[in-house]
Amino acid sequence: MAPILLSAPLQGWLTALDEVPDAVFSARMLGDGVAIDPTGDCLFAPCAGRIVGLQASGHAVTIEANNGAQILIHLGIDTVGLGGRGFTPRVAVGDVVAEGDPLIDFDLDLLVREARAVVTPILLVEGEGISLTLNAALGPIAVGVPLMTLSGGREETSVAEVAGPSAERLLHIALPHGIHARPAGRIAALARSFDATITLEKDGQGASAASPTALLALAIGHGDTVRLVARGRDAMAALDAVVGLIESGMDEPAPAPTQPTAVAPRATPHDVPPGALPGVTAAPGLAIGTVRHHRAVDRAVAVEGQGVAVEGDAFAAAHSALSEEIARRAASASGAARAILDAHSALLADPVLI
């Protein structure tokens, strides 16, 4: 397999895969690579090739290079939960792209606000025997800068039929976001630990459980029913393990709760019982507290006042009484309450105001 040079598909900060806050990526369950914390708003093709995978929510894309290597780029962490918001794909599965072609536009502000992280893993997910060499220093990086070289590999060979017992099972997918990158990585890591081949089938299409890219290409969503077939010495154990992992929920975050339907306020009845206070609900929820009836009081205030001397004495008496009351309360207060009382005391002593 001829070496291939990948260029940086994003503008941002190049970081090691170990720094990605998700074990599926940092532990390299999906494959080896690097990550970029983006500062731009568009993902570009790191090499020439063909689009072989694009998640329905638009947050991840897989490119098969002209030498057969497959590169997965996953925009952000837990971004599948956005349900497509913030992502505008500019390609489709099957499209042929050149290096530097725009692949996905994204709303960086929305991702920063709502995703767990925006750091973006760039992984070699299919390429047995391929070595990866980093060509760029960690730190700031621009689109198009040489990023890493993929070299080595072996010629494609046919896969021999595995001998031994077989087992199969139908499984309803209850994962809230289906089998996206994180579940695919964990399923593949588990499947490789058995002496058996495991295939997931959906709508007549099959994928090896040991291949994250193949699993992603099936686009298995929440509520889908898939057929799992295992063959080999560990067929039954492998099938039980994979089914058990998927049925466990895999610690996947639940989808964001839907907003409650707004209820229009009802008109207040005119026949209010004596002592009752009419009103409408200002916001849904539970209110606990003492209801007090505020009664407005009209105070007679002399417009002209009673002269400077009389008003001055009245102000001085009120000022003195308020100062004493604040000092009394402050003596037994603490924390924020004491700080508020001290601020009021300072205002009373402010020579600019008095």
C-alpha cells in the first residue's frame, strides 16, 4: 500500500488523542490518530477519496482514500445527541472528493454551548498493518497543513469462512442514538476478543461487528431491529456478550427531554369566593411559601413640607433610627446577609449622599 499524506481538515489546536474526553477515542477502540479542537466552522477533506460513511445527524464522516485506508472524522464529543442541529453536510455517501473539498459546515457556537466537547478525533479506522506518522507539531494548526502520513499495510485478501458452530439472534436496538461511533468502537473491541466472526444485518445489508466503519455504514438507529449471526468456536459466548453489551445501554446519555407544551392561561372566574385571591399561573412548577395580602395605603404627604428646620430634624431622627436598626441586625447576621447590611450602613454614612 503506497503511503498517503493527510492534511489538516480543520483550523484549530492540534492535540494528542489521549486528551480526548471519551475513552472510546482516547483508548483507540476505533483506531489510532490525532484530534483537533476547532476554531473554524467547516470540515474539509484531508485527502482525495470517496465518502463511505456519513452519520444521519451529520456529525461524523468516513473517507476511503484511494489506497484503501479509511479515515473517520468525528466532530465533537456527544454531538450525536444534537440530532443534526448545528451540522450541514455538503457531501453524501458515494461522493468522490478531492483534498481540501468542504465536507461539513458546523455551528461552532452551538457546539460549544451544547456539546460535551468540540475536540474532533481524526482516526485511521480501517487499515490493518498501516503505520501512522505525525507530521505536525501539537499546537495551532491551519487547514491544509501536512498532518500525518499513513504507510505500510498489506494487499487485500479474501476472508475465509470460519468453521465451527453458529448462533443467531434478533435484537431490538434501544440505544437512544442507535449505534454511532462510541457504541461501534466498544462493540468492535469486544467482538475481536472472541474466536468467532459476528455479523450484524439490517435491511438485507451486513457488517462485521469487528469493524467500526462497517457498523457505522449500516446506520443502525434507535428502534431498529437487527439480526446478529456468530460463527466459530466461541459463537454462542460471543453472541451473548455482544447482545448483553448492547442491551446494557452502554452508558449512553439519554436524549434531551422534550420541552413541555405551553398551556394557555385560563381566564379568572368572576365569582371569586370571599378571601380568595384570583390569578393565573406565571410558570409551571411548584410554589411553596406564605401568601400575604398587600394592601395599598394612601399616605398624606405635605407637598410644601414644614420648613427646613422641621424637615431636617425629622430626617436626622429617621437616619439615626435606621442606622441603629441596621447595626442591631448586623450584629447577629453573617455571610451574604451581613454583607448586604454593611453595604446599607456604608450608604447611610456616604457624605456625598447625606
